[in-house]
Amino acid sequence: MKTIFRFFAAGIFVLSLSLGASIPSSAAAGDASNEPSRKPAKAVLLNDEEKAEDEVDQPAAQSDFTPRLLISAFSTDPAEVNAGQNFKLTLTLSNTSNHIAVGNVKVSVTSADSSLLPVSGASSVYIPIIYAGGQQSTTMDFRALPNLEEQPYQLSVHAEYEDVNNFQSYSSDETIAVVVHQPIRAELGQIQVLPETIEVGQQASISFALQNQGKATLYNAKVNVKENPQVEAAETYIGNVAAGTSASADLLVRGIGAGEAPVTLQISYEDSTGAQKTLDREIQLSVTEPVEEAPEDTAAEQKSIGFVWVVPLLFLALIVGAIVLIIVMRNRRKKKNEEALRQQYEQDETILLPPPNAADRAGDDLPGN
């Protein structure tokens, strides 16, 4: 009986274990059927582009609103800065952030080679606040050294500022360039006009020296005569004239109308920026009407003809004069000989009467007659 009872108890125990395992499983299945299905979570690695898109979808972080100060514009007064001149430098600072204002702004402007110096000695200015997305302009006085060459000179702009929300400090650095010009000093040397009076249709020569007394080169220098009713001339190219040198110019003008009004020479040249400048000088050049040349030619021809006939006439006169002189001299000599013979016969006592012709008698007395 004990053996049967033990066997029966073991069977009941096994049955109870199998029933206990099946009930929770079916309950869990019933609960799972009543609730929506859930997918297991997975770990996903995002690349840089996906991270950027994810950050855009999320609320912006504080770093996305970092305020930055940029120089949006600058200007000088006067617009053209000359060496040795004071000028005003105006900077316009822009706050690029549309959400955060900046304050306690300190702007420092310096020149690396000290070519542009602040007039007051202080190179910094203070700006209390620049609102979000706003701008603020500030002006400083500078002076360009007188010995600067004509070229751009750099200025470094350093800005220090704070975020007005959390008082975090920031800084920025930028560089601007200011072009410094040398004043143009062009002069003309002595102007020579040869001749100073011409007739209509004739030409005159005008020469001078273009002197560059400044420290900047003169480019593409030319000379011409302003339009006038007296003379005309073709434009003459001189060329570039370096600082401290000179270039000679020769211009031919032709008379087109009578007059004595001053004639204006116009010299044009360009600076380093290509801007054209002019220099005018007046000269005195008279133009007269042409004189008729026909009467002068006739008179000259007459003089020439007269001169041609004078020479042979003088030669002929000399010949005639010589012949006359010879005849006269011979006649005088003959008369003297006759007179001498006459006196000789008169003194001879053997001769009673003087013969009428002493020369014939002398021939008769010769032996053999």
C-alpha cells in the first residue's frame, strides 16, 4: 500500500509542475495580444551630415548664437589722403548675431610700420553697446607721415567685446588698407617761342621743360594748344616723368589767323589712380597777315639786272679811260719833244730861221738826203 501511495503522490507532483509551467506562458501570450507590439531598440551611429541635420532639428545651442563683430564699411575724410595730411577714419561695426547684443566694446586701430599715426596719441575707442543685428560707427583722427610713398598702407583693427547675456568675452581682428597719395607738383621751366611773330601759314617752335617737383610719378604727360583763332598744333606726347626729374617738350604751331591775343598751352597728365590733371600756361605769339611777295620779287629782279649791267659797264669805262689816258700821255710827250727840238734849233747860231717842222728838218740834214 505504501508503494502505491508513493507512486500516486509522485504522479500528482509531476502533473502539478506541468500545469504550473503552462499557465504563466498562456497568460503572457494573452497579455502580449492585448498590448501593441514593440520593436527592440537599436544603437545607431550617425555620420557628420546626419549629426548636423539632427542638430538643426534640435533647439539651437548657445554656440550657434555667438555674436561676431565685423567691419562692414570704412571711409576717410577727405576721401583722398595725402602724405603729411590729417584725416578722419570712420569704421562701421556690424553685430552679425540676430539674438544677442554685445557691449563693452573696445576697438583699437594700429599701423604696423607707424606710417599712419593717431593724432591724439590714443589708438582705441569705446562703444557701450551694439544691439543684435545692429551697426555702430566710430571715428578716429589719424595723420599720414609726409615722407610716405604713394601706395596703400595697412591698418590692423582689433575689437574686444562681451555677450550681454552671459558676459562672455570675445575678440576679433581685421585689416583695412588706406591709400596715401603724394601731392602732385608739376611746373614748367622757361618757355621759348621762336619766332615770336609769324605770318598766317608759317610755323613757330615752342619748347619748355616739364618739371616734376613732387614725390609721385606723372604718367602719360601730353601738351597741346587750347583751341583759338590764331594758331593750331598737333598734340605732342611727353611720356612719364619720375619724381624729381624733368622732361623736355617741343611743339610746332602754325598760324591760321591774324591776332595778338595770348596763346594757352595745356599740359595734361595722370596720377597713380589714373585721374587726369591739367596745367595751363599762357604765351605771347603774334600772327600777322602775309605780305605780298610779287613787288619784292620785281624789285629784286630789277636790282639783279642792274647789278649784271653795272659790272661790264664799269669794265668798259676802265678800258676807255685807259685808252684816253694813253692817248693824252702820248700827245703830251710828243709836244714836249717838239718843244725841246725847237728850243735846240733856236740856240744854234748856224740856223738863221727855225724850220716850220723841226722833225722834218732833222730828217733833211741826215747824210744822203
